[in-house]
Amino acid sequence: MSERFELNFKNKEVRIWFYLVIPTFIVGSIFILYGEQKYQSIPMLLLVIACTIFYTWRFYYRKKQKKEGKSSS
């Protein structure tokens, strides 16, 4: 736990998380409420895709942050 995590919208990671999760949650809820029984796996698939996109982006973002931190030091 070397660095603190700020849970506010100034943090770019928090903003991207909410930009991905809120729309995914809304679309998934619509599929659950109005979708047929055979399409109930779609909300989970959407959530897995959104999380995969977020954590892939986060990996590259933090890698870039570390690279910029080392070059400025």
C-alpha cells in the first residue's frame, strides 16, 4: 500500500470506472427485465466485457504513469 487511492471524480480511474459500469448496469438491467429467459446470460457477459476493458485500460494507464514518473525523476 505504497500510494493512496482517492475515490473522487478528479481521479481518472474512478471516472472511467463509472463511465463503463453505469451504462453496463443500465443495459444489463434492461436485458434482465425485458429480455427472454434464454438471453439471461447477456448481462453477465456485458459486465465481464466492461471489467476486462477497464482493467486492460488501467494496466496500460498505470504502466504509462510509472514510465512518466521514472523519466521525470
